[in-house]
Amino acid sequence: MNYTINELQDKIKAIANLPTLPHVASKLTQIVNLPTTSTNTIAALVAQDISLSAKVLRLANSAFYGVPKTINTLNSAVIVLGFKLVQTMILSLTVYDMFGGDDGGNETAFDRDAFWDHSLKCAAFSRLLAHKRRRNLAIDPESAFCAGLLHDVGKVVMEQYLAADFNKALRHADANGVSIFEAEKSVLGYTHCDVASWLIGSWSLPDEIEQPLVYHHEPEEAATCADAVMTCHIADILSKIDEGEAPEGMIADLEQKVATLGLSVRDLTDVMEEIPGEMERASLFISG
């Protein structure tokens, strides 16, 4: 069936255990830009979660960030990496921990491992594109990475909480050779982007992360952060090209889209060449 917006919002609200952003990530989002927030404040907040603290230190000392000296404490991590980078790192780690496990026994045709592989690749492409884009106008590479990693989070929410609907969309996509997004619109009247919008509505995410989650399939609809949304959109396409799953229609106007970011075909070639190394470094985000 196709739901009205009010019917779907009621459907989402009826899911009693729809996840909220855990305390550390939620509080960090609230305080990170306050003038009174200090290094000690952020380090003490992160220290409340022992597992998260260990992951932050492991990542801070990894090749992904290329810090030239060993970081032994959370205070040092915050000082060396900066508030913004620590925030996006923790948000990425937290949401992956929320949805990165098995499917909870739901019987769908959805491959969660392949999903996270694609999400990580989109994140890596987003980060590389943002580094290229900084020549002209800054897009924070770590925010771009976070948005890329989480861009399809609505799909895992649908698999976990709206499995019957999601199965209908998956079957329609497979039978008709269309994208899951197009199948969702056709069969359900709502999409994983709508679900992501409702999920993160109370999370108070920065616009440069929130907007790509909602508009990465329709970047022209984004009212703000157009460059961040287009970066995620292009990264999603490049990921599908790299995976051999991009239809011709998706590739046709890629050069024109890239030009809106002030990038060239040569930049795309560079990014495609750099992605294996970036993926190897980025894999730390979804390793144990």
C-alpha cells in the first residue's frame, strides 16, 4: 500500500523502540560548538563510555588520520584531532554500533554486510572528494565521511523495524530492475530517506551531515548544504560504479554533477585511483 505522510508518521511513531542517539554522542552534539566547552569537558564525556574511548584512541593512532605522534589519552586525542573531528568520529562509531550487527532475525533479501561495505566505500569516496573540493570551497572531509557512512541508515531501520514493507520494495526492485529508492517510492509511497529524516529528527545533527542522509538521491531538493549533499550523491554513484552496479542512467550526467563542485574528470580519475588505500584505512571504522 501507499501511505499518506500522516499514516507513515504514525507508523514510525508506533515503533516503541526506535533507537535514539546514545548519551555520549547526543550530548557531544549539543555541546561541541558552545564557547564554554573545553578539551577536558569533551574528554570526560567520551570517557563515560569505555568501549567508545578505546575505539577513539585506536582510530586516533591509525593511519586514517596520519597523526605523527602517539596519542595516549582522550585529552590528547581531542587536542590533536580537534572538537569537530572527534565529534564526527564518535557519531560514525556510535551509529555503526547501533546498526552494524546482525539483522535481528528478520527474513529479508537485504545483505547487511554488503550494505556496510557500500556505506564505507561511499564514506571513503566522500572524504576524498571533500579533500579535492577544498581547493575551491571548504567541505569538511570528516563530516563528508560521516555523512557517506550513514547515508543509507534508513535502509537498516526499515529492515529492522519495517521488514514487511522493506521486503516488498526489495522484491519490486529485483523484479523490475530499478533502484531500491525508486521501488520504495513506487510500492510504499515513502523511502529510506524519509525514514532517515524521521529517525534523526531528534538527534540535532549538523546540517552538513543531516542533509545528505535525507537528500542524497535527490540533491536538487536540498535547501541547505547543497555541496555536502552533492558530494554524498556523487560518492554514492562512484561507489556503485566501483561495485559494477551503476546503471547507465546514473552515470550519464556524472561529469556535469562533478562540475557543480568545481571538480574535473581528472579529479574523478585521481579519486578512483586513491580509493583502495582510503578503503584500507577507513575499514578501521567497522572492524572490531
